[in-house]
Amino acid sequence: MSTDTTIKRAERRQHTATKATGWRRFTNEGNGREPFLTPRNRVLWYGFLGICLVVGAWGVITRITQGLQMTDLTSQMPWGAWVAFYIFFVGLSAGAFLLSSLVYVFGMYQFEKIGRAALLSAIVSMFVALAFIGMDLGRFDRALLTLVHFHYTSPLSWEVRFYVIYIVLLIAELVIALRLHKGIVKSATRAKKWLRILGTIGVPLAIIGVHGGTGTIFAVVKARAMWFGGLFPIIFVVSAMVSGTALLIAINYWQARGSGRRPDASLLQGLGTVLLAAALIDILLTFYEYIVPLLALETHDLGIVGIQATGPYAWTFWILQLGMGMVIPAIILLSPLRKKLGWIIAAAMMTVVGIIGVRFNIVVPPLIPPIIDGYPVNDYFPTINEWLLILFFLAGGALLYSLVSEWQPIHEPEEHELLDEHAEVTS
């Protein structure tokens, strides 16, 4: 970064702190802080999101007016892509939050720069997840009734309540983190203490209640092979850490590029190490997930494995789940390529896409075989309207994240980082 750029940035912050109106008052730049995006990139980004929202809106309208008949779902195939994206975003949320806990609970302040972004990612991901599962409900207007009725033996009853507590905790922690960053807390020590307390409560809540709980919803279904079992919730948690870390790497890198700043190579390399550790554990658990039914020669499990490996969804298993979601990123991060920032970003983005394949393979293939002998074999692939609705919610989540990041200093460097940057330039 040149000296002229640093001087102009300082002048801009001083000017906009007192003269900003309208949109610039809303943004970080308008408050005299670092902007979320440069003006040119802001137009491109919001223009792209606007197009996605307009195109995807047809899927939402069709769902509201036609119900679930606009999908490829049937009474024998009740879950599909929307449920896959629901558990994908729950995993992103839990993984992002667990990453924030490395900072606020375990004191790993080398990751402090992504603490607020991790909390916001966790919040937005939960909202997107709930939007997907809401659309999947036959009567989504009855969703709130889950808070009224409760049965202690139902994992779903517990899960709904865990979600509410978890979202409230995330919002509270983000508010404290933002106030601490802005320097408007009465006591920084007390604020950090509350962040540690809330994070400590949130860690078991995220692991056991949120994503482990989501895995439990699947794991207790005895009638479906490859779901029923005690390992399933743990696999959910580990893959959540994988996807959440990969998402934060991608967000941090592209936001830095979009705002005209230089990405923090040491931060991204450190996150790459965390991603590698989580990915290796995920590969190990996946190995045991498949080797046990193969060695046991369990008929129903072997049928599901056969559908995943050689059936119509084999490409999602070999290319997305194993290739992009596990093996290729692990090879990159284990090899000398990890020293190059571009390869770390490529590994992270492949991982995010690959985990979508993991979620699809969790939901769809086990529902293909008929649950009762004599019933027809099920078949499913998302319709164009299902994809349009997915596009709408993906763009909506990205828009919500972006607007909050414009409004609040989610990605703004700490003051000492700006001073270090200035010292580096002037030296």
C-alpha cells in the first residue's frame, strides 16, 4: 500500500466523520471508518445480488402460490435440496461461532480480526437456515407452534428451543464485541469477560444443541440406513467446523480485496491450519462412517452406499463430497502450496462447495430406497423453481451480511493494526 493511499484514507476518515449524510452516514465510511467495499466494487456487488434476488423471487412466489407441488418432492420423498441447504447453513453457523470462540473464549488473539465477522456469519447463517426449513414445511405459517408444544423425547422439540437461545446469545455477543471495538464500553476488561462467559456457554450449545442436535434429528431415525447411529451427530459437528472455517477464510479474503485493502496473509495461513486440522478429522470420521457398514455387510447400509457411489448422485459423492470437500483441499493444505495465499483461498472455496455435496448426500440418497418392500424406488432432483428459491435465499443472506457490515465495523481493522500499517508504509 502506498504512502499516498494511507494519507488519502486518513483524510477521508477525518472528512466523512463530520460531513457524511444519507447512505454515507449509514456506512462505516460515513462514520469515519474503513469502508466495507470501494464505490466501484459496491456497485458491482449489490448489482449482482439485486439480479439474483429478482431472478430468484419467482421461486419464492411459486412456492407461496403453489405450495410444495412446485418441487420434485413426494409423500415418499419428503426431504430434498431445501433440507440439505438447511443443515448446510446450520453447520456454517455453528462452525463460524466455534471459530469465534477461539478468540473470545480460548484467547487466540491472532484470529481477533475475524471475531466479529464470525459472529455475524453465524447469525446470518441461522436466519438463512430457518428460511430454508420454513419453505420446506407444508404449512410454514405453523412454524411458531413448535415453541408452544413440547415433548421431552423429541430431538426436534429441544432443537427449536436451542436455536432461539443460540440466536439470542449470538446477537448479544456481537453487540458487546462491536461496542468493545468502538471503545464505547465502560470497562474493556468487563466486556471481554462477558464475551468469554457468553462464548463459554455457546460452545456446548453449538456443539450439542445446535449442530449436534441437528445431526441427532437424523440419527434417531431407525428406519433409514446411514442415518441411525451415534457417530452421526459428531460428524455433523466436525463438518460444521470445516465449512465455517472455510467460509470465514473466503469472506475475509474477498472483503479485503473488495475494500481495497491487502489481505492478511498470516491470518489466512493460520486459518488454513485450522481448516486442515478440521478437514483431516472429518476425513477420518468419514472413513469410519463408510468402512463399518461395508465390513459389516449390512444390507440396507450397503444399498445406500451403492446409491451414493454408483447411482445417479455419484458425481455429488465423488466430485463434491470427497474431491472438493475433503481430499483436494487437504492435499493443497498439506503441500508446499499452502505457502501461497491463492491456493489457501482456492482450498477454502472448494471446501464450502464440497460441503454442500456432503449435505445433499446426507439427505437424499437414504430416502431413495422404499421404506416398505413393494413400494416404488424414489427419485428426486431439484426443479428449476427449487433452484430459484435457493438462489433467492443465498443472495438474501449475502445482502443481509453486507448491509450489516456497511452499517457496523464488522471488518474494520483494530486501531493498532492501522498504526502498524502506517508504520510499515512510512518506514
